[in-house]
Amino acid sequence: MATGFRLLMKWLAIGLGGIVTLALIGVGIVYVIIGNHLGSRFDVRGTEIAVPTDAASVSEGARIAQLRGCNGGCHGDTAEGSVFFELFDGTRVIAPDLARIAAEYSAAELEGAIRHGVRPDGSGVIGIMPSEMFQHLSDADLGSLIAWLRKQPPREIKLPPSRYGPVARLMLMDLKRRYGGLLSAGFIDHSAPRVADSGDDPLIRGRYLALSVCTECHGADLRGNAEDGTPDLAIVMAYSSKDFHRLMRTGVPLGGRKLGLMAEAAIFRFAHFTDEEVDSVYGYLRSLADIPVSRGAD
């Protein structure tokens, strides 16, 4: 009896050891796969753009930064950077000091990083940085944004680099499986023409604003993602102009229910839209109801 018990425990120990070994091998494979993916290089070079220096452009750059979440968001109150989040496994994701980057990069390098998600050395930025949205920024808006960033003082002490521990890499592996990649540059058509930005046509202006502000959460075609719980923005058809203005200023939707991320975005970002811009976005989003939904939005 005792011999049988010892034999059973021996085999259980061997089995457990095998499981642990396989788990460690699996984690090691994931670690390498994610490391290789994050280390991908892209043959994309930024394009030189004009950066204004007048006070009005710098002021507009501050508004553009607020609307797109560059300040008062991931990168801190004045784009000085922050620790975006940390995990117990040593993971530390850093939203970098944009003022320091703006001072160190040329305008072309900044264009490449912002619009294309590619650093000067060809490495890609992780998808938390919404370059898919920023790719739509006009030269004028991007120039004003850079002008404002260059007026901000860098941190006196540099932030540490990002690092990804085993738990984070397992999470990233799942995200890679679900979305096909993790780097912003991998989702962008780098040769696509810029969308039109016309102050004369409200519908064209509304499309530009919606694509360069709302796609971060609602997808490249603004039709939402059921898996992520983000709605198709054609839902705006249900809103009156007055209700939509209230939503964009306060984050309060029809029915008065409480929203999470949208409420924060409205209060801290979208409240900086002018009334005319809100009207333009409203008009364009209502037109989405006439556009068939592609399966990619699901």
C-alpha cells in the first residue's frame, strides 16, 4: 500500500514537473514571439512639413492636442509623459514625454512617428498610440500640433523605457491573435492619400474631424466593434442636433444613462470642439446610415 502510494506520488510529481516545463516552454515561446513582433522594423520615412511659430498657430496646436488626447490624456496634463500602467510582473508601459521628443526629432521624423507610427530608426510604436487616427491629420493641423509641442518644457528627469513582463506578453499574444498585430504601423496604408479637410463644405469637414478624432475607439470606418462594446456611430441618426451637442459637451447620451470612456472624452476632449465643428461631425455621422457596414467593423 505504502509502495503504491509512493509510486503514485512519484508519477504525479513527474507529471506536474512536465506540465510546469511545458508551461515554461510556452511562456518562453510567447516571450520570443512578442519580442520579435515588437522589434519589427518598417521602411517608412516621414515627410517634411511646415511648422508655424506664430502665437495663433501654437494656441490652435494646444486645442488640436486636447481634442486628440495628446495632453490631458495618456501623456499627462501638458504632454510631459507618464507611466501609462504597470503590472506585478515588472511590466511598465510608458507614455513618453512628447515635449522631449518634439525637441529631439525633426519635423519629418515627427510626421513619421505621429502619422505612420514609425520612429526614426524604423521601429514601430505600440498600438496604444493611435497613429491610425493621426494619419488623417492635415499638414496644417499637424504643423500646429508640433508647434505647440515644441513650446512645452521637457521633464527634467527622463522617464524609464517601457518593458513587458511574461504576463503582459501573454496578454499581448492574445491581442495579436485577435487583431492581427500590435504595432500601429502594421494597420496603416502608408501610401494612402490624406482625407480632404475643407472649411467650406460641412460634410467634408465633418468627415475629416470624425476620422481624425473618433476612429481611436470606433474603428477605421466609425462603425464600432461589438466585441469591444463600441457602437456604430450611425447611431447618431437617433439624436437631434441639440441632443448630440449635449453628448459631445457633457458625455450624456439619450436616456441620460452613464457612460464611461465617452463621458471622459467628451468632458476633457470634445468640449474643445467649436459649435460649427460639432454641427459638421453631426451631419457626417448621420450620413453613415446610408453606407453599408463592412464585415471588418465587426
